Amino acid sequence: MDLGERLQSLRKRRGFTQRELAEAAGVSLSLIRKIEQGERDDARIDTLRRLAVALGRPLATLLGPTPAPPEPAAGANVALWAPTREALTSPTDEAEPTPGLEAALAHATRLYHDNKYDQLARVLPRLVRESHTAAPLLRSRVLQLAGSILIQTRQPDSALLALNRSLSDAESTGNVLDAASAVITLCWLLIVERRFDQVRNLATRWADRVEPRLSVATGREISTWGWLLLRGSAAAVRDNRPDEAEDMMRLAAAGAVAMRPERAPYHQYWTTFDPATVAMKRVENAVIDDRPDIALRLAREIPPDLRPTSDNRNRHLLDVATAQLELQRYDNAFEVLAKLSREARPWFVEQRSAGDILSRIITRRRTLTPEMRELADIIQLEY
């Protein structure tokens, strides 16, 4: 059964006409007709979610029990990462572990965190190759880094390979927190691929496994648990399960409040976790849940001085731009995109949602400003 057949079946079971469903979901009647007739199988995920909400069903039901996720378009500089992809599958001639690998990983992690992708692409292939003979835990951390940048640059198959190996290596050592960190990054990939049920189950199972006693737990224990909850919440809200999403968000917020200042190990860049992190994810959930006014109100409560190179901060600003767009504040939305382009361009050009937002802004204008044309060229958007 394809998307059109599933939509028609669910609509009829709920007693909706096509017109009634269109009105309830806030989409055009012609779009529903085209989907049901098999003429449109490329509907945006937010459109499908609106239909699922109107039908009172989880999004996964509309997508199908085992949806085949769309292959994301390759990143703007996918060729840059060919040596990294090759290193993941190429054996090494090294017979002994390479000294200084841990320091090299620390350096590469800083490059990733600071959006210095050109430099990272030069050092990561050797780092991956040399990790083949490293201790399993160190190799796991290298592979987590590789998996993260491959997700960021829209290379899901290679990212999945790296992350599955990372998880296997961490589990082989009995290090539950490192294994959970690999799961956190894997959940990110699965959300991108719309495998929401899988993320909810995976995140919940691992959150239960690592749940800390907040009164005595270390910062790393709390942040790992908190991030698993945030991943589960992100999947739940996208799957039209708002109560479940809020329950996990509430637990994550309790963990964030319990955090004590301590310096996390350098390889745990993805577990930066504090009340601001949870607040940004609340904004994201509000945007996904079609509450842009609530999203902007929540955003105003977040400290404005977050690091420009922070993934969390950058993604949060894209959520703010989306909320501004939904409220038809097109100039405000564009200002956010321009800010991100100035401050985090290597990260920005890899974000498909940035192109979607700019495209919607442009369609509302008769003429484009020079700044809009420049930004469209930067992200290779046709206009």
C-alpha cells in the first residue's frame, strides 16, 4: 500500500471527505486529491504531519509500518568527504596503534564543533584509518565523530556504517555511557530518516538503562540520559504523540536543573546539556507542533549569547526562522538566515531546511534584494 492508498484508507475510516480533511489539516483540496491518486508522493513531512493530526493518528501510520526513508540530497560539499568514506571501509597497514591518536581526536572534535569542515575533511580520513588498530573505546569515539559529520553533510549510508560500528565497539568494552552516546547520534540519523518509532523505542530503552540518581550522578551521566530523552521527545512530537513528547521533555528538564558545573570529556561534544539546551528543544517541539507563537515566546527566554558555532544554537535559530515564517514575518525570518550565514556558514550551507525557508520567503516577493540573491547563491538555491 502506497502513501495515497494509506491516506485514502485512513480518511474513509475516519469518515472524512477529501474537502473536510483538507479544511481540518489546513492544506489544499487539490493536494489531497493528488496524493490519493498517486500523483504526489513527495509531500513535505510537515504537510503529512498536519494530515496525521487531523486524522488523529501517529505520523508513522500514514508513512506506513516500515517506511523506506527518502535518500537525502547529498551535501553541498559531498566530494570533500570521499576520503573519509573510503577510510571507513579500507583496511589499514598499521600493525601497531598510532601514538597520539587521542590528542588527534581532540583536535578533530574542536574542528567539528567550530564548523571548520575544510580542515576536518583533511584530518578525519587519517584519523579513521589509524583508529582501526586503536583500543575499541577510542575507535568508537572516532567513529562517532565520523558519523556525526556524515549526518551533517547528508551521507546517511556512510553515517549508519560508522555509528553501528561505534556502538558495537563501545558495547564490547562494557562502557554503557559511550555506547549510549553512539545511540544518541544514531537517533539523530534515524530522525532525519523519519524512523520515529525506532527512535522512540531505542531512546526509551537506553534512557531506562542509564537513568541516573540525580542527587549523586555525574554531569556526564545526566547529560547522556537527558539527550536520550530529548531524542525520544523529538521523535514523539514528529509522530503526533505530544503527550509522550512532553513527558520526556519534562524529565529532561529535571535533569538539566540537576546538572552541576563540570568539564565534560572532549569527545563528548554531543552531550552539552543544560537548561538552555532543553529550552531550545522546547522551541523545536513547538515549531513541529504548529505553534509558532508559542515557539517565539519560549525563544525569548533563552540567553542570546550562545556560541555561534554551537550546533544546538544554530539549529535553534533555524527553528526561530521557521516560526517567524509561519507567522508571515518574512523579513524577520530572512534576518535569522543571514545571521547564520555570516556566523556559521559551513554548517549553514548543509541545512536543507535553510533552503526550504529561503525558498518560501522568495516566493512571497516580487523582487529580491541583493542580500537575498547572495544568500540564494550561497546555498545553491534556484530562483
